Amino acid sequence: SLQQIRDLAKVDPKYQDMTQDEKDELLRALTEYRALKNVSVRATNLAAARDAQSTLEHIFKILDGLALHTGIYVCLFATRGHVYDSSQPFWYGTDNVMDFWEDIMDLEPDEIVRKLEQWAYIEERNSVEGMQRMCARILNSGLRSCVVAKKKIRINFINFEVAIKARYGIDILGWPEGVPFQSPHAITNAEHLRILHDALKAGMCHWAYMSRQHLEQFQDQLKERRSAGELIGKPRKRRSDAGRKRRR
């Protein structure tokens, strides 16, 4: 239990008299682990199906309680993402919300989820466009897990060193060798996209917090490079009305 873990930590000499830097490092490692767990793929299709089932059952209990307390209506449709997935398509609704689909939309829930499953099969998930979208989605989702204060943040690849790495103290580890470090939408080579997609799904390529020492060293390196005349990243385009007062 959580209490047992806390009791063990209290008597473990390794965790006694820790410095603030050591505590910060442990916190970074925990946050990194949680972010990686949220986006990493399960080892087998059976494990993925069990994970989906247990997670959704937990969500259903929360939604049932929320509907009971607040009276809201919620409906949900889910299906497997590929032919090897053993998860079964299903639908869920609170109270009589599924009557909406039959009475207003003239569609039965079973028909909707069946069409959703067909769409998932027909969708060309290995196409260049599909893999570009999936890679970008995984990368941005992982970034938002690390920078929780910026819910709409997206990766700035052009100014990555300054806008992401130096500013937030996080970095991407395990970017596949031979794959250009740029936005997935700018990668048009199908093999490169497939390699990047597999690395992201397996958790081999992931976001990680930089230690305080590593971050300070990196920021010092940026200063030295600027002092040497190197242009880092791409300067933002100057506004046409720069220097003028604008109405608020």
C-alpha cells in the first residue's frame, strides 16, 4: 500500500538527509515515468486489451457517479485500433442518453459502433499522412504531460533548443538515428515515419526532464554559441506594426 511505501522510505538510509537537488531529481524522475506510462505502448495485444478494459471500467464508474451527482448526460463509443487488437467494440451511456441517437439521429448505438469499427479498419493507418498525424499527436501529448501549465503547447522544432529545451528544461531522448529532427508533418519519407512512429509507441523515444546541472550547462553552452556569433534557431518575424501603439 501507499502507507507501507512511505514507511519504508522513512527508514531507508538512502532517503535520509536528502538535499533539495536530490529531491527535485526524484520528483523529475517520477513525473517523467508517469508521462512515459501514459503514452507508451503495451507489450502485447492481450495486455493492451486488458488495459483498455480496466481503464474504461474505471471511467464508467466515475461517469456513473458524476451523472448521479450532477445529472449530466454522457455517451461513449469505442473500438479497437487495429486487426490484431482483441478488444471488442462497445458503447456506453448514462441514463437514457442513447435514446438521442435513435430518436433524433435515427441511428442505433450498435449500428454506430459497428460503423466506427469499419472506419477504423478502412482508415489507412500506415499512410504517410496517417503516421504524420499519429507521431505529432504522441509528441505533443507527451510535451503537454511535462508542461502542464501550457495546455495548448506544441513542439517548436525550429527553435527547439531555446523555446523548449532551455525554457522548460525538458528534452527528447531516443530520437531515431537517421530520421531528421523536424516536425513529423515535414517528414515525407514513409520509412522514416514508420521508424519514428514505432520508437514513440514503444517508449524508446520520449520526453525527459533535464537535471538542474545539465540544464545550467546547456544554457551556458547557448550563451557561448551566441557570443561566438552563431544564430540559434530562427528569429521571429517582426510585426509590420512594430513600435506603434495598438488599440486594446
